[in-house]
Amino acid sequence: MISSARSRIMQFLQIAHCQYRIDGNQILLCNATLTFEDQQLSIERPGKPVRKMPYQKLNLDRLLYLVAMQQDKKLPAV
């Protein structure tokens, strides 16, 4: 389940021209971190509570709206 969700999310981010970086079980974006857990996707954004989305209820349109609103920012350096 995790690998199919991960590949779908990465395809969606590429189509939307979002900059991202992979770090283990995380996808780092300019304004969010997506963490793949056993049963759910955890979305962390600055100043917002952590949101958890079960994989079977994952809505990619909603996810893209949550994480890609500020695409013009650059990814933080590692």
C-alpha cells in the first residue's frame, strides 16, 4: 500500500511541477513534509497541526492543495 501511494504522490507532484526531495520514508517539499507510516500518510506543515490521512482514503487533489500552494519557494538545504 505504501509503495503504490508513494509512486502515485510522486507522479502527481511531477505533473504539478512541484519541487520535492526524497529522504527515506519522507517526501520533503518547500512548505510540507509527507511521512509514509504503516497505515497512513502524515502531513506536517509549518504553523499547522499534523494531518494524518489513511492510504485507503487518500485524495490526491486534496493532498496537492495542502502541500503545493507555495510552489515558487525553494526547497530547504540539507
